[in-house]
Amino acid sequence: MQKVQKGFTLIELIVVIVLLGILGVTALGKFQDLSTDAQTAANSGIASELTAGSTINYAARLLDPLAAGTAALNTDGIACTSLVDGGALSLMTTALPVADYTVAGGPGNCLTNGPGSTFSCTVVSAVAPAGLAGTASILCSP
């Protein structure tokens, strides 16, 4: 009678463990920096919402210049750095955690540039990790 051996040899187990270690080290580099990428995506999302809000506002003001409410703001006083009503953040449709983000901009705003012009705002997270800034283009309403 022959005895049938079941299981793995020690050499086979060591080879598998070494291969899993190599794969793990390789994969670790891919997943190590996801928090910065996630913050960059969040910054871009806030900036995109500002851009979309200003575009929607522009269209609403074209249709009805006297429209009231936050959906159709008179953008004369809007500037990037203003975090209160009348600022660029008032164009957003969702609540922004103001303490977590800073919105800054270059020269110009709707009052100095005039209706139909654009200016850029930069959105950056105020908390770590700092991702790349998102850029919003604000379209000034008529």
C-alpha cells in the first residue's frame, strides 16, 4: 500500500509568502497617498459647484433680471474672498463647511469687471492633508 501525501511542502509555503510580500509592498505604494488625492478631488468638487452655481445664476438672471432669492443673485458685490452673503460661496446650492475651506481669488470681481465677465477663485482645504487647489470660474450676471 502506498501512502498518499496531502498538503504543501515547506518550500512551497515560503515561496507563496515571499510572493505575497512582494505584491503587498508593490500595492502599498499605490494606496499610501490616497488622502491627498481625495482632498484634491474635494477641492475640485467645491470649485466645480461654484462654477456651476455662477453659470446657473447667470442664466436665471438673463431670463428674469429681477428674480429674487439665492438662485438668481445680483453678482455685483461677489468676490472670491467674501465668505458671507453676497460672496462667491452664496452661489453654492449645498452648505459649505466654511471652516474647512478657504476661497481666495486673483484681481477682480463682478463689480469691477462688469456683467458677462469672469474671474477665478481658488478653493483650498484648510485642514490636512493639503491637496491641489481647485479653480472656479465665476461668471458675472447681468
